[in-house]
Amino acid sequence: MSPSSHLRGRSRPGLQGRLVRLHLLVLCAMTLVLAGVQTATLYGEARERLGERAITTSRLVARLPSVMEGASAGLPNPALNAQINALRDEAEADFIVVGNRGGIRLTHPVPERLGQPMEGGDNVGPLAGREVVSVARGSLGLSVRGKVPVWQSGRVVGVVSTGYLMPQAWHLVTQALLNLVPWFLLALGLGTVGAVWAARRLRAEILNLEPEQITALVGQHRAVLAALREGVIAVDRHGLVTLASDRAAEALPAARVPFLLAPAWPELAGHLAVTGVTRQQNVELTLRDQPVLVNVEPLEGGGFVASFRDRAEALALADELTHARGFVDVLRAQTHEYQNRLHVLSGLLQLDRPQEALRVLNAEIEQGAQFRQLLRDVQVPRLVALLAGKRERAQELGIDFQVAPESCLSAAWERHADTLVTAVGNLTENAFEALAGQPGTVTVLIGEDPEGAQIEVEDSGPGVPPGVAARLFTRGASSKGEGRGYGLAGVHARVLALGGEIRYARRGSHTVFQVNLPPPALSPLLERA
């Protein structure tokens, strides 16, 4: 089962379900908050509307002649009470109470309460000649009431109180809220559709990955970056470094991501300004005065990813690979040649020609002895072994491989055996490739004098093309296609490290590579040691 299907198989809902559920939760929470605010607002508005209705009704009642006369008389009047209760029904009020100067009820919806004091404690203003709207608790309960003084002959003779009980206010609020329910349902439906659409768009943008998968990928991504021996940086289209591996963060002089590339690595920024952001491999640049090899990979939408590694480490790895490839070629060539010889000897013996088989065997022994005799004065065992292997390789390729009879090298050069093997191995293999499978001659000369060691590898090939000769020892310079041109650059770097030089020339119709090395005691590498 793939990781994605495994994650989908869990009970936890996917990103789309979680977004829709979160949206509904937020929408419901916001609705409750808005409903609370709206309720408070509607409640205030309902109280204000009922207060206006109450004060208007009280004004009309206070101007009735019968009310003025009854309030002036100051005694309960059944006829007046019946008239006021009829008006109460028409005004849809919960009560209309007329009181005298002393606050005694002259009218009331409940006849048994006539003649009793008015309740609520809000008669001070009306009896002083002011109209008031208040919320107070009377004998019928909490109510919004409007109170107006009753005037007669320029003096206050009573008070009219019209009231609406609070359930009426809440009834108005409820009606208003019920009117909002369809709109809430519409918003909920539209919000749900929008959440589903946004969730699908978001999943498409993140490659249909769930958050858990993204978390896992980020963890793997960080682990991969930490494990890399190369420095890796990601740069957006504005030149801002948005990601840096641990090794890159150590090498670049910047505090933390993100940071601008140009101040941190001006040479890379300048190089890309000239070449443009294109795919590039093994570009030689410097970072804080250290030579590095840089690979650049463009990103869709702008920006790029660049990886870099220390040039010395890359050269060391290239040398190791060169040695390994050389040993493999030597072993394969020896195996092939010895199989051929064994087949020849086996065939001669089967044909009952032992004398001829003996002559072939003696000839092989004599050739080997002659070749070893040529190398008797070369006292660097690894170099001798390499030349013996190259001889077998040349026989396989049909090339005449020779070592100059005067070749010699003292045992003091054993300390530089790696450089010698690298130089002779690369130059000899290049000479074999230059012949391109055609018959030819490759000659190796190794000499020594007081000025140091001299190595010459001469072949009868066509030579180096003019376009490549000018940059022959530059990394990547080759006429053999992409991915080649690193052997000579590695040899050049090793020879320079020992204070030597490597040169290329044409000698008649032959190609000659010359390597000159100073005596071991004078090499910069030995002096530093």
C-alpha cells in the first residue's frame, strides 16, 4: 500500500472535510455572536418603539376631559375605568393606569386593584410635570411604560401610565430573528459551497496532498538536505535564498534564511546575470576564496536550485574513479588476453602439436621478460604495475604499446606514486582513445635527472582539435561529448600542486604530452608537510 493510500485509510477526515467542518464551525460561532449582538440591538429597539407607543397613548389619554375630571376628583370611577380599558384594547397596550395627585389608581385592568397606590417608583417626574419613559416592575410585572402628567387649570392633577409588558418586547425580538433565519440558512449554504470549492482549489495547488503527507515530505526533505555532502540552495525569481542545506548555511556568510543571494555570493549572482538561469553543470566558481563546482537547475515559474561542492573533493573523487576504472580495464584486458593465450595453447595441445604450443608459451614468457627488463630501472611498483596492465590493454585494442628503453625512475618518487599513476594512466588512456580503434603506436618515456622527473606519452593519433587545444586543461574541455574532459583537468591540478607543469605539443605527425615534476624534496607539497 502506498503512503498516500495508507494515510487516506485512516479515520481522520481529509483536508476537504476538515476545511468544510472548520468553516461550518466558524460560521456557526460567528452567527451566534451576531445573533447575540442583533438580539441586544433588537431588544433596545423594541423597548424604544414600545416606549414611543406608550408615551403617545398616554398623551392622548391625558387630554381626555373625562380623565382630567376624574384625576381632579381623585376617586376611583368605574365608568372611567371601563372607558380607559376600552382604549387599552384599541391601543394593544397591556395596561393604562390613571392615577391622582397622590399616585392612587383611578383606573386599572384589574378592578380589585383600584384605589391602591401605583407601583414602580417612577411617578416623581410626571407629577412634577415631566413626561418619562421607563422600565419598571409594577403589579402586572416588568414593563416599558410611558408616563404623562394630567393637567387641569395649569396644574398637575394626576398621571397617565401606559405600559407594555417585557414579553411583548421579546416577542418583537423573536419575530425579527425568525425573519433572519432564511438569510442565515442561505449564508450557510453558500459558505459550505464556497468552502468545498476553496478546499478543492487548495488541494489542487498542493498536489492533492493531505497535511500529514506534507508534514512527512517536509521531514524527509530536511533529512535529505542534512545528509547531503553538497551545499544546496533554492533561490526565488527575486534573487532571495529561500532554502539552504546545513552545509550551504555553513559556507555562505549569511545569518539565516531568507537572505539575498547577491551580497552572500556575488560571483554566482554575477555569473547567472551573464549566462541567464539555465541548466549548468560543474561550473567552476569561488566561494569565500575557495574553488567550488556549481550545478544550476532552473525552476518553473522563475528561480533556481544550485548545488555546490568543494573542487578539491571532486578532484579526489575523480582520481579515485579514474584509478578504479584503470584497474578494471587492466584486469579485464589481462583476463581477455590470458583467455586467448590459453585457448591457443589448448587448441595446439588438442591438435597434438606440443612443440608449437611450447614455442608460443616461450614467446609469451620472453615478451613478458623483455617488457619487465625495460622497466627494471623504474623503481615505483605501482607505476610498473600500471604500465604492465596498459600493455595488456593495448594488445586487446590492437595498439603497439612501447616503453622507451631508457626509462628510469628512482624509489624516491614512491611518495608521489598517486600523482604518477594518475598522470600516466590518464595520458595513456587518452592516447588509446585518440587512435579510435585504429592501429597505431603509443610510447611512454619516463626519465629522471637533477631537475626532477619527466614523463612523455606519445601517440600516432590525429591530435587535439584546435577549438579544444586552447582550453585543454580546463575542466569539461573535451571533443568526446558532454560529461568528459575531467581527466586532464585532474592531472593538471595534481601536477601543479607538486610545482610541476604539463604541456601539449605536436611532434611531426605524433601527439606528445609532457609532464615535468621537480625533485620530491623541492615540491611545495613536501615543504608544507
